[in-house]
Amino acid sequence: MYSTCIHCHASLGANETIEQFPVGRRLAFDPAKGRLWVICPQCRQWNLSPLDERWEAIESAERLYRDSKLRASTDQVGLARMRDGTELIRIGAPVLPEMAAWRYGPRFETRYRRHVIGVAAAATIVGGYLVAGPVLGVVAGGAWGAPMNVLSLGRILVGARRVVARIDDEEGPGTLTSWHLATSRVIALPDDPLRWGISIQVKRQDVAIGRYGKVADAKDPRITLSGERARAAAGMILTRANSTGGRRRAVDDAVRLLERFDSPQRGYLQAAAIFRNEGSSMKRGGIAALPIELRLAMEMATHEESERRALEGELAALEASWKEAEEIAAIADSLTLPEQVLTRLERLAGRL
Ligand SMILES: [Zn+2]
């Protein structure tokens, strides 16, 4: 078995994923044609594996690919990332249903619980700010009637002035405080590719995250975010809104809810329907006031989708290199010479 690249002689690395074929960190396989390549980490060229070594390895690769929860595919190329970091690139018609890939299942629960424990300490403070939002909605409106102690007043002022995120758009810089986060809503945008967006109030000022700006005001303009901006804002708001985590039952409910979603957008469309139907009572607390199992499920779907999209970004490049490698493989297979001989010939040629 070879361990260096035919093209550049760099080491192909090793994996612990495929017992029968421990060479390479990135393996490409075509189960229909029985081909297996190791992709060189250095020059990105595809190295065809010798005939006698590939069959069992292809079977294992196919099994691991089907079991993988983290995978993405186009019409001809699929990519799955294994737990040890090994990547499997599958050539051929996609394994259905691809949608199962973004579903979390029990593995997520464990991860989420760990996350919940991790943020518990910080969450108390963040939770305070988020509670302050709806209260300040009244304050900023001019009704200073309710008696407040110094602590809660302090929290409210911090929450209304400290910039936690920025949204810079065509109109210029925009800042968000915890107060602004509480004005967030999910809205349906039927004509947009994403089909949903975020409506939120912003302060038009150029202040860095973590700094203090002007106090939030009920008159701050409301803007609509779509596409990438909506995704980014939703991720940030959900992370904060869910930072206190959920009790076991809420997390279980969220996982069940997520499993019923027929697309990653489903949670957002449900949230948009709640904002539309429930009116002002929902609008006070923003996204943080949505039912906890829905908020958790939306965050789970968002994480899963962003990982999947990162994989998809690599697919186009992979498809191009596969076509090239496929031509070489077709020639190699049509020759009667064993490939190991061919490999040696190529190596010899490289030295001449
Ligand atoms: Zn190479």
C-alpha cells in the first residue's frame, strides 16, 4: 500500500476510520464503479488506489457515509466528515434521504446538555438583561411609574446602552443592545430564497461591540434583515436567548420537534406564524419569548445547517477535481497492466 502522493510525493496522512485502508485523511470513492482515491493534502491531486486493496475499503466507506449525520451532497458528489476528521467523498447518485443529515437525534442532546452546564454561570447575567428588555419597553415609552431598586435600574441601563452586536447595512452602521434584541421578530418573506427574515429595531450609531452608546429608544428605527444577515442575526439572538439552556424535558421536546421539521427553515416559519397570530403579547420579548422547545429546535437546526453549508462550499471544487481524476481512472482501468506497475512507472518517470 502506498502512503505518498504520486504527483508531489508528499505524505498522504493516515486515518483511523477505515480499518482496511488507513491511508489518507480525505478519501474519495465511487461505489458503483468500485474506485477509491486518496486526495493529497498538499497538491490536492487524486491518487487512485491499487485494485486489490479497494473493495473492502469501499464497502466500509459506503457504510460510514450512510451512517454519517454530517454530510452534504450535489447530484454527483457527496461529502461526509467523520468524527476523527477524516473526510469521505462519495461519487454517484445521492443517498436518500439527505434531509436526515441535519437531524440531530440523541447525540445532540448530550452535546446540548454539556453546553447548558458550560454557560450556566454566565447565563444568569445575560438572562437578567433579556428580562430587562420588555420592562424597558415600557420605560422608554415614558412610563417611569413602577418603583425599581438600584440593581434592576442599573441592569436596565446597561442593557439599553451596551452594544452586543452590530448590523451594518446599506443605511450605514447599526448597533443592537439587549433592549433591541427583545424587539426581534421572525417574519415570513415568501419571495425570498430563505423564506423568512428578522425584523428588529436598531440604533443608528457607530459604536463598537462591548462599548456603551446612546440609550435605546422606542423610536429607534425597525429594519428587516434577509438572507445571510437574517441567518447571522438569528444565530446570535438564539444563542443568547437559549444561553440559560432548557430543562431535560424542554431539550427532549426540542429534539422531537426538530425531527418533525421537513426542512431547516421550518422552525423559523413556525416562529413567524406565532409572531403574526399572537400579536402584541409576543412582540414584547422578541425571539427570546418564543416557546423554549421551539427556540432550542431553531438553534439546533441553525447549527446543523451552518455546518452543512460549510461542507457544501467545498463540493463544487471537489466535483471539478473528480471529473479530472475520473478520466485518469478510466484510462488506468482500461489498461491490462496492474496499477502498481503503473504507479511505479509514474514514479520512475518523475525521477527521469
Ligand atoms: Zn500531492
